[in-house]
Amino acid sequence: MEKIPYKIYLEEQEMPTQWYNVRADMKKKPAPLLNPETKKPVTLEELSHIFCAALAKQELDDQTPYIDIPEEIRNFYRMYRPSPLVRAYCLEEKLQTPAHIYYKFEGNNTSGSHKLNSAIAQAYYAKKQGLKGVTTETGAGQWGTALSMACSYFGLDCQVYMVKVSYEQKPFRREVMRTYGAKVTPSPSMLTEVGRRINAEFPGTTGSLGCAISEAVEAATTQEGYRYVLGSVLSQVLLHQSVIGLETQTALKKYGIKADTIIGCAGGGSNLGGLISPFAGEMLRGEADYEIIAVEPASCPSLTRGKYAYDFCDTGKVCPLAKMYTLGSGFIPSANHAGGLRYHGMSSVVSELYDQGLMTARSVEQTEVFKAATTFARVEGILPAPESSHAIKVAIDEALKCKETGEAKNIVFGLTGTGYFDMYAYQKFNDGQMSDYVPTDEELAKSLASLPTV
Ligand SMILES: *Cc1c(COP(=O)(O)O)cnc(C)c1O
């Protein structure tokens, strides 16, 4: 008889009271953000024009290991956290593997993903600073949804620039945001200078994440009482997402389980960074060892085929430069259905940990991902987001390897969200009409040729 329950729930009082900042334990720190004009490290003062002051401070803080989670944020977390760590008994049975598989499920809130963990923190600091509202971009819509929930909770105005193709193809996401009171504008729009410029240069363009970021930043810096917020990539976002890893660590400890392999999907790196932070911290301090695997789409392979270099975070080149694994800010990924994984770069924290050899990375093609998603849904019940299913795919691969070697490894992966708004993608897969696209070396060389010189 197994004594590990299907769902390891933590008590409310076991929820973390502090976020963990893995940068504090890194001997070699992630490279600083640079001012795009002077190419010098950005100052707190410069960053505070774009971000809320408290968040700008968190962004630049690579020394403080633990940062208190304000009580107001913990009160919101209490509505959907601690999130369960689930033992995937049915998946193990289906695969006939000796491995033990666990997943940390972050889809248990209306926004349907982990993004709410940072959205509520960012909205809180904006409110505390006395701002009127915030601006942001959203691709597939998960971040915009999470932020509109967070802003309505604190009574803040929320302006979302949504990549035009998603605005048109995902009307339900758009309407969820509007229901929570957000203003949603298709990007590129005619509301901003950069939007008008991009529309003139590329008539009929359906937009990109990088372009929507430029618009949102401009909207924040040209309106009194507004700041810009971002749902991934930034170090502050990884900090907030560390609640995922901290809870996972507590839950594993409670049952005396030692993880062997930890797997997360990687778009901008926030869920992966949040999940692995406390474990990477143990590795950095020489206390334990783990095999960490980042999983990205073969159509947007920043870690596995990108370059580790300073690059622009947005198309309009208004944001600070970040040193990261990147495909070049001009890289437009093919229409992969995992919208949340289509960013050209990777968090500088995840990039540096990867560069230091603390983790490995794999890229997977989307039809394989949907096959894994379907296998998972049929036995575990949860209909996973396409992004999350990248982690499922590699967890299954690893579990099948254990079947060959007979090892009873403990595999932990991040199940970042649900896929109810991705049913067109599932429909394509079910109809056998999904295809895979892998960029050629020539295509990557072309977008990488435009990296800035610093
Ligand atoms: C946004 C998103 C991701 C990818 O973003 P990261 O910052 O890399 O975590 C993964 N899964 C889901 C469900 C998302 O919404």
C-alpha cells in the first residue's frame, strides 16, 4: 500500500511567507539590464519610470535571498493556494513505469495558469504606490486574464495590448478580460506612436508579442499615473513565481520524498524559474543535486539553438537590453499553438543557470506535445494547456526511460495551466491537421544577425 496521497495538499499556514530570490545564492550573477541608449547598467531611477518603484527594486536586487510577501498578497493567494502537488498514479499505471511522477498544478484559478501569482503581486505594488493603473501586453491571453483579475481586486485600471491575431482568434479570452474590467486593444494599434509606425511599415500585420510590449511600454510612460507590468522574463516575475517551488519543496519534505528530476516548460522562463528556484538554490549551496530539464517548442528554441547575448526585449527597442539566450528580437516564430512559449528570449536568471550547467534543455515538436497532452488528459482528467504539455511530454519520456532501466525515479513537473481556451488547437490535433515547423539554421542566423552590439 502506498502512503502517498493522490493529492498532497498543504495547510494554509504552510504557504510561504517569503519569496525566494535565487540570484542571491548565485556566485556568478545574471548580467545586468542595460540602458538601450547608453549601454550602461540601468539604474533604479531609470527603471522606476517604466515599473512601479517596489518592483524596480526587486528587479535589481540580486543580494537578498528572502523577501517578505505582503499580507494583502497572501490574502489573495489564500483564495487558490497552496496549490496541490499531485501524484500521477494513473499516468504511472498507464505507462507501466517504476518511476513516481508528481505534478504541481497551477491551473486551479479562473485565469487558468500560474501567471496570477505574479499578477497579484504587481497589481498590489502599483496600488500601494497610488497609481491609477497599469498597461501590459498579452499574447495568447493568459497573462492579460490574470492581470485583469488582479487589477479588479485592487480597483486599478488595466490596459491590455493583445497581439492582433489572438484578439481575433481568441474572442473568449478577450471577453474574460473585459468582464474583469480591462480595456483590451488589438496590437499593433493606432493608439501609440510605435503602433502607428509598425502598422505603416508592415501593413496588415497580425502583430507579435515584442510589438505589443513596445506599445504597452509607450502607453505607460505617456500617461500620468501608469506603469508597465510584464508577465514573464523579468527577475521580479521569477521571484513571485518562487511560491510554486517553495510549496513543492514543502510538500515533498512533508512526505520525505527526494525529487530526482524536475521538469518545466520554458517560454519566458517564469514558471520554470519559480519551480526550480529553491532546488537550484540547494544545488548552488552544495546541499543537494537534481536533474533539471527545461522544455521548449522546436519552433521557438531559444535555449537549445539561440545565442547567449544581450538583446532587445521588444520589437520597438524601448525596453532595457537583457543578456539572455535569444533567437533575436526580430524572430517571428511559426504559428505554434503554445502561444505562451513563443517569446524570442529567455529570462536572464534561467539563461545564466543554464549557462552554468545547472540544467539541461530539450526542444519538442507540437504534434508530440499534443499526443502527450491527450494521454495525460485521458488518465489524469485535467485538460492541460499546450504550454504545460511540453513538460508532460518530457516527463513521459523520462518515465519511459525508467521502464527500461528499472529505476524508480521521482519525477516532478510543473503543470502550469489548463487548456480550455485552446480547443482550436486540440481540434486541429484531433482532426490530424496539426503540423510541425522547425526553423532552419539560415532563418535563425538571419534574426540573430540583428543582435545589438554592446
Ligand atoms: C505563459 C504560460 C507559460 C509560459 O510562460 P513562462 O514564463 O515560461 O512560465 C506556460 N504555461 C502556461 C499555462 C502559460 O500561461
